[in-house]
Amino acid sequence: ASVFSDIEMGPPIEVFKMVAEFNADPHPEKVNLSVGAYRGNDGKPWVLPVVRTVEAQMASDQTLNHEYLPVAGLPDFRTGACKMILGEEDPAIVQNRVAGVQALGGTGALKVAADFLRQNMKYEYVYVSTPTWENHKSLFTKAGFKVKEHRYWNAKTCSVDLEGMLEDLRTAPPKSVVILHAVAHNPTGTDPTQEQWKQIADVCEEKKLFVLMDCAYQGYTSGDLDKDAWSCRYFSQRGFEFFIAQSFSKNFGLYNERVGNLCVVCKDSDSKSKVLSQMELNVRVVWSNPSNHGARIVATVLNNPPLYAEWRESIKTMANRILFMREQLHQKLKAIGCPGNWDHIVQQQGMFSYTGLNEHQSEQMVKRFHIYMLKSGRISMAGLNSQNLDYVAKAINTVVTE
Ligand code: PMP
């Protein structure tokens, strides 16, 4: 018998299972609305022109080599990333009390945060929204946290159940962390308003909740990096000590390069140095040193004004195409008389739409129409394009009318 004979088969990871099934599906009209990855109107992945430019420069730059990066990563990348989310004028940036730790994607940044909060700070509980990105729960459970959920989504009104959320957070035991989606909440596409953020911050302050912002979609909501950074900047201006897990997967289209940053905001620069030193020791035993390629691309763009401007235009292109798809899908559903109110399609923001299709209907979309989406009813708007919109709208109409 194998030494592994007691090991059970793990459950599939829904989103990647969908991608594999989509790839294997020979159906000519198949549509992939499952994974959160940008596609152009031609349905293909888009390598941003600015990324190609920098990669070409890097390929011929004889001064570059493959030596290890520092444990905490490329300094220009970390500084650039923290400034990008907090803004150059942020008091914590100006007073030199922010540190960045380069990580393997946004997921890696969450891992650095979870390990530090559990091991070094002895936090015990983590609050996540119902629903949330499914990886939050597993990542924090494996890091030794007990996961608690707070209300977030009001399915009747298709909006944030702020009262429920605040009520749940007010019952948080001491030593609790709360993960807040900085912008473009995954999967609901629905963020708190600025007024609601203030109330959330009040409760975090009152209950001494440690705030971990998860920022995987900066730029995707408004097409503007600064506007999408509002919640993070607000928490910093209020004087919170908190973390921001930043992902560059979506806004740079660097999914497989695994580029992320944990932005650590402290009250003073002495705490900042101490926290950073402990995080380096934690990172040392997980991946020891981060990878170079993607972080160097990002650092080059963030530190070069013309390239930065070009990148910001590409973000607008991506965000606008998604907005256009929202409008088009909304119009088509109304035009064919699909029962129900579909205004949430245009009200929701970021990459995803939480359609309101139930589990059975979502499964029908996959099985009968070869339109791949999550059983929660979440679709990636980036998977829609002018060739498949009609087909998707008709399929939605069929599954909701039957
Ligand atoms: N947080 C959320 C809410 C996400 O949606 C994602 C990406 N799906 C991440 C974090 C992690 O992104 P990355 O691929 O950079 O690890």
C-alpha cells in the first residue's frame, strides 16, 4: 500500500475546473465567464502594450541579471506600489511609516499578512463578508485563524446590507481581523458608499478590529487609479494602522507573473522597521525571495511618467470596455423581455456581475448553453464581447423563464 493511501481526493477548485472544462469543450459557441481575467472584444487575453515595451527593453538590457532579489522584494517596486495605492501626499507615506513587502500575487500578500497577524500578533479570528472570494476562508484557515462571516449582500435589494454588516462586526471578539475588499467587491461587484465606509471605519476603530484591505482591482471600477484607492486612503488619513494586499494581476494583466505587494501602514517608522523585519523572517521560510520579472515591469512603469501615463490609458480602455458590456447586456435582456429587474447589471462595478441566477440556473447555463460561470451566479463581464452577447442574453432569458 502507498504511504499516501489515507489521503483523500481533494475537491476541485471551482474556477479552475471551469476553465479546464471550457478549454476541453468543442462547442463552437462556448463562452467563458468564469475566471476573472480581462479579454478584449476579440475574446483574447490582452498583453498591455506598455508591458510589451518594458519586456523588450529588459530583454536587451545587459545590466540585468538573475541574482536573488532581497527577501522583501525589489525596492522600487515596493515603494511604487505603496505610493500608487496611498497617493504621494498620504501622511503615512510622507512620514516614512509605510513598508512594502513584495509577494507572489495578491494571494501571496494575503499570506504574508495572515502569517504575521497570526504568528507575531496572535490574532485569532478573521471576519469575511458573505459572500466573499472563496480563497479568503481557506487561506486564513490554513494560517491558523478561525473564520467568521459578517452579513454583506442583500439579495432582495441587490445592495450592501450595511446594518447587518455593522451589527455583526460589533459582536467581534477581541483579536479579530476583518478583510475588507478595497474596491470592486468580489463576487458581488457592489461596494459600500463613502458614507458607509465611514461607518465601517467607526466600528473597526471602536472594536479594535485589525483592517486588512484586499485590493485586487484598483482601476477596474472607475478606470482611475486614484478614485479606486479612496477607501484605502481614507483609512490611512483616519490614522489606522492597517495592511493592504495589492494584486497587479488584473490591472497590469500580469496574472501568471504573480506580482503582489503587502502595503504595511504603521503609526511610526520604528514600528514599520520592526514589522518589516519580522515579515522578512516569515517570508524567508515560505518562498525566501520573490520573483523578478513581473515586479520589474511594474516598477519600471510606476517610476517612469510617460510609461505610467500610457498604462493609465490602458486601464481606462479595460474598464470602459467592461462598462460597455454591462450596458449592452442590460439592454439586450430588457429588449428580449427577460423577466425581472436587471438594473444591477449596470449598477455593479468592477470585473464581476452577481447576476442573481441561482445555482440550478447557473448550472443550466453551463450544461445546456456551454456558458461557463460560477454556481453562485457570478459572471466575469470581461468574458462578454459583441460576438457572444446575444447568445448569452438569450441563454439567461431561457434559464430564468423555464
Ligand atoms: N483578492 C481577490 C478579491 C481576488 O479576486 C483575487 C484574484 N482573483 C486576489 C485577491 C488574488 O489575486 P492574485 O491572482 O494576484 O493572487
